[in-house]
Amino acid sequence: MKYSIFICIALFIAACSKTGNTLNEPTSSLPMLDTLSTNLIWRGDFENGFYGSCTGKVFIYKVGDTLKLRLDDFRVSNGPDLKVYISKEAEPLNFYSLGSLQAFSGNQEYKIMQRIDFNAFKYVIIHCERYNHQFGKSVLRMP
């Protein structure tokens, strides 16, 4: 009985491991963001989550009336259902989803359709929605 519980827990933890991806890697050919000529509003650096490794930079900038979230020099562990969230907390309870992660590595952009108070929503999180696992996070700060 003890062993079956241990095996079930191990399988649950392994569910968001490096198998079963549907993303292409790498896909992005976007150049690095020129922060000097861009209307940069927020920025951050990714750190590892509880269930994966994550590196790179995140930028939120304005182009005309549109806000965009940009991942530069980005890399994350492979997972089955990774999403990009802008969240109030490090573990997402109150968040906006920007949709599915485009690629496990490379530069990527996401249009922000919602009006977000970035003074309250200070985290960008790479999150496995299916298993509720955090793969990486970044705290946003002013440039």
C-alpha cells in the first residue's frame, strides 16, 4: 500500500516533465528587443519554478495604443500545457492568461488584450494549466 501511494505521487509529479510536448523548438526568429527605442513600461528576469527550469527576460512595452509582452533569450523546460500568465501572486490565483506558450525557447511576443493594473499584477508566470504547475516566474519592475 505504501509503495502504491509513492508510485502515484511520483507519476503525478512526473506528469509535467520533459515528455509529451506539442510545441516546436525553437520557432522564433524575432530579433532581440531594442529597449532604447521602445516605449518600455515594465521588465523582469525569469527564475525557475517548482516544476521546471526557466531563463530569459520579459518586457512589457507599448506600440501605439497596444501593449505587448515580449520574451527575449527565453528557455523553459518542456511541459504539456504551458501558458503565459500575468498574475497578482507568484502562485497564480488572480491572473490574466495571454494564451499558450508559443515555443520552449526563443524570442516571442504576446498581445495584451486586457486592461491590466501592473502595480497590482507584478508577475509573469509560465504555468502548466493542466496540472497546475509553475515552470518559471518573473517579477515585473520599472526599467
